[in-house]
Amino acid sequence: MGVKQAIKSLDAFPRAEDHLLQKTQSGALVSVFGLVIMAILFLHELRYYITTYTIHQMSVDLKRGETLPIHINMTFPSLPCDVVSIDAIDMSGKHEVDLDTNIWKLRLNSDGHIIGTEYLSDLVEKEHTAHKHDQHEDSDQKIHGFDQAAENMVKKVKQALAHGEGCQVYGVLDVQRVAGNFHISVHGLNIYVAQMIFEGSNNVNVSHIIHDLSFGPKYPGIHNPLDGTVRVLHDTSGTFKYYIKIVPTEYRYISKEVLPTNQFSVTEYFSPMKEFDRTWPAVYFLYDLSPITVTIREERRSFLHLITRLCAVLGGTFALTGMLDRWMYRLLEALTKPKARSVFR
């Protein structure tokens, strides 16, 4: 018996007889209030446990011999698609003019609605075919230094400019994974043709809207600083330059899937055209790669962490509601006693 009594003395939760328990309306209200608070806290902690968090780590970039995808989606409201070209050059010496790699051009009217679609590779192929087919007739078609195709181009572009046509350029450029630049301009035109169309570089309006510019697939939480950029020129012209620092990034999902991509920072510079400038306005994107790669890893909190937090918040709520119930009971008991009433009178 002594052992049993010793064990019973360790009971931290003694039971009272049923006839000694008293249930009150105030206790019921406090109990309901406590249960609601516990349910809210439980759902909050469960959501906190299910939600993943990210850990950032940095290391030296060891990748070599890979290509860099550049996703472009831009609108030029004041340049027809016939004059817009994309050129790229990198430090390896590779220079590509009027790129046609997975790039689309959408003709836009003055209201911004699509009125035509052109795939650059198809256009270049057609131009090369037509050039080979009509090569022997070039000497007969040249008039004052321009052949018939050039004159037709001038008339077509001037008509598009008069109607307020614009151009949306979108697609993917695959370039070497080295520092370089790409720019969108009228550099694909013959200089004499460009002079005939615009009558001077000061009349080339390179106002643009950057809907999307990224260097790889997007991962949760990424922010591309140039998305949504709007640059509109009024009664002036010039060259925009965006200096971009690319940071190689790996995003590791909780499922162990790895997403290689890139994030970047950017600074901007605008150079207005001067009266005797021989250059033509353009929008340049000059990029360089960081030697440091960032690894972002998704993690989930441990189940023991959830149990610990639940015990803390639910136990604390239970203890607080118990204290509140005792205070309310004593207050109501004091107010309902005759002696207490006489004191308050």
C-alpha cells in the first residue's frame, strides 16, 4: 500500500468528485472562447508546418560550355516590324546580325492590337531564296543606287509609320555563356535605306515596353527587375543601355528536383542623340556573368518542431482560459453576494 500511495502522490492531475464540480454560464463562455482560439492557433501552426522555407547558399560557379537562354518580350510602339532587328555579340568574338533564333515579331496597329505575325527565320529564309532567284536581275532593277526591293521596303515602312504601326518582339535567344550584349535597333537596314525611311537618326523613336526579360526559367519568389519597364520618348531620340549582372542560380525543390536558371540586377543609362551623331538609336542590353552561383533550397520544418509549437500554444491557451474562468467566477460571486452589495452601496 505504501508504494501505491507514493505513486498516487506523484499524480499532477487529481480528480475531484462529480458532485463537487460546479458548471457555470461564464465557464461555458470561456470554454467556447478558448476552443475557438485553440482551433485558430492549431490551423495557423499546421499551415506554418506545411509551408516550405528557403535557404540560400553561395559557391563558385563551375559551369562551362553551356548556352545562356535569354527570354525577350518587348513592344516598340513607334517602330514597324520591317525595320526592327536583333543583333548580338559576345566576348568570344561571335557577332550575329538580325538574329532569327526562335524570335517572333507581331505587327501592332496604333491601338496596340495585333494585325500580323512574322517568324524571323521564315522571313530570312524567304529573303535568301528571293535573293538567289533574282540575283541575275539586280543590275537591271537598280535605280539611283536602290533596287526595286529596297524602294518597296521604303514605301511600305513609310506607310506603316504614317499609320502608327508598332512591333512586339518576343522569343528566346540562345547565346554563349560569356559576357556580351544584344541590342534591338534598325541596324539590320542598309544605311541608305534607313536614311531614306527616317530622314536622319534623330527621327528614330526607340520607345519601348519590356514585358518580360529573363535569363532562364522562373522559380517561386524570383523578381526580374526589368519586367514592366516603360520608356517613352517625346520629341527626342537616343540610345538606352541596360547594364546587367547575371547571377547563376539553382533552385532545389522539396521534391529534390533541380531547376538551373539565372537572376540578375540592372542599372540603366540613356544617351540622347546629338545633331551630328552618326550612330543610330538602339536599345542595348550589356550583360556580364557573376563568378558566384546561388543555390536556393526548399526546406520543411520537422514534425517534432510542429509538436513542440502545438504544445506551447495550446497549453498556454488552456492555462490562460483557466485563469480567466477563475477570475470571472470570483468576480461574479463577489457581485452576487449580499455582503458585497452592501459594500458597494
